[in-house]
Amino acid sequence: MEFLERKGAYVMEFSIETTYDQKALTAMVRALRKTLGRKRSRRTRNFGIFAILLGLLLCFSAVEINFRLIVTMLIVLIILLALLFQDPINAYFTRKAGLPGMEKAIVTFRETGYHSQTALGESDFRYDTIRMLADTGDYWVFAFSPRHGQVYEKKTLSGGTPEEFQQFLQEKTGIKMLIV
């Protein structure tokens, strides 16, 4: 555990370097969908299943193979693929919408908040803005809303163990870490 001496007091500090690649963003999107976005995700899934069933009903009721039947089958296939791969698809568009220079972040977690450094600049965050904490196995995800979050790689943690870091986060935010 890494401690910094400041004015006679010891302060705990953790550091994580995260690369915002497809894998990390997919973990973040999945965690957001399974936690804060549950209601919206359930509605989307139910609508998609309804559309697939309706499309299949139309396909099976067709008398002959024609252009409409082929288009209907393609639409059913596209909806099915979108439902099956929604997290990687959303992560892809999230990455494409990101600013150049945001691909890598070095974040330092301190008692009063956490500090993020990217090629674009530096930002400070408060723990009280976090609405949900999630552990995905390889990553920790902080959710601020159903569509906004941050992801941090576990393997690059320095300054303590993953268990100590999780305990630190839970104490600072007052939120229990969810396993997703």
C-alpha cells in the first residue's frame, strides 16, 4: 500500500492507467446497461423480440419467395444481430465519438477526489458524483448516469491491492460495488 506523507498525516493514493479500447468500452457499456440502464434495456429487448416474432410470422405466412420476403428476413436478421451484439456495437460508436487523445488515461485516486490525465488535458472528479460502482472482472466501472461512465483496468492498479481499492471506493462513495 502506498502512502504519501503530507503535513504529518498519511494519505492513501491509488493509481490506474487505462486504455480505452474496444474491450474496455464494451465492459463499460455492458455494466451501464445492466445497472442504471436496466429499464431502458428491458424495453429495447422486448421491442426487438416483438419485431423479430412479427417478422418471422410474416415470413412463415408468405406464399412465395419474393422481394418483400427477402427484405423482411434481412430486417429480422439485423434486429437479431443488434440484440445479440448490442454492447460491442455501442462500445464501437462510443469509441468513434470520443475525442482524439482520450484513448489513454492515467488516474490518481486520493482521499478528496480523483485526478485524470489524458493527452488532451487534466480533470478532477469528486466521489459524490458517482451513482454506481461495478466490478466486471477485468475492469471497474463508475456510472454517472445510464449513458455516462468511466472504466478502469484492474491489472494496472498501483498503490494497493484490488480489494483495498474496492474498499477505498466504497468508503468514499458510500456505494456498494456491484458484480456484473
